[in-house]
Amino acid sequence: MKARILAVALSAALAAVAGTAEAKGCAKGAAVGGVAGHYAGHHGLLGAAAGCAVGKHRAKKAEQQQAAQQQKLQQQQQHAQAK
């Protein structure tokens, strides 16, 4: 019970301190990781930290894919206008 309260408090503190650009994916990943860590041997904090890292990685990867798609769309539009 104490670990769960501590995990929630830590997640809330991190969310309050971190900027929105840096926190993309972290809150969701930390919540999922914290629950998984808790049920996998009462390691909620470790799960939350790992979940945050994975969430940030996935958010960054999704952002890069979106940027690549936008760039490709712009190139297609420029090519269509050149014709």
C-alpha cells in the first residue's frame, strides 16, 4: 500500500515538474509500468520508472514517424505543383 501511494505521488510530482514536451508518453507508461511492477513482485516504483522510459521512447518514435509523413506529404505537394 505504501509503495502504491509513493508511486502515485512520484508520478504526480514528475508530471508537475516535467514540461509537456518532455512528458509525452511518460505518464501513461509510468501508470502501466507501476501497476505491472506492483503485481509482478511489489516493484511498483521500478515498473513506473521503466514504463516512463518506454513511454517516452515510443512517443519520440511516433513523433519522428509523424514528421517523416509530413515531410513526404510536402514533397509530394511540391512535386505536384511543379508539373
